[in-house]
Amino acid sequence: MADLKHLDQIAERVERLLLRHEELQRTNTLLQQQVQALQHERDTLKSRLNTARARIDALLDRLPGVSAALEGGTDSDPSHPERP
């Protein structure tokens, strides 16, 4: 009789462990989906950032004297003194 009770306790624990395992699997699946979504969002933001940088660089290249000032490390406009 004690063996049967002990066996029932073990079976109950195994059932609880199986349920917990299923819960953890579902949680893991949801977390993996979130990671994939965040990775996609990160990649999209990186792409947008690179595009914006390229556009800014193109605009800077169109401004007179900017490329020389950037290369020489001096400001081509004397009305704007260098900041300390």
C-alpha cells in the first residue's frame, strides 16, 4: 500500500514536470520569436542609419569648402571660431 502511494506521488511529480516542460517550451518559442523580431528591427534600423549617413555625406560633399575643412581639420568659415 505504501508502495502504491509512493508510486502515485512519483507519477504526480512526473506529470507536473511534463506540464512545466511544455510551459517552458512555449515560453522558449515565444522568446525566440521576439529575438527574431528584434534582430529584424535592428537590421532595419542599421540599414536606415547607413542610408541616412550616406545621404548626409552626399549633402556635405555638395557644400562648398566642407570637404577641405573636414580634411584639413580647420573651419573654412572665420565667423565660427573653433570651440575649446
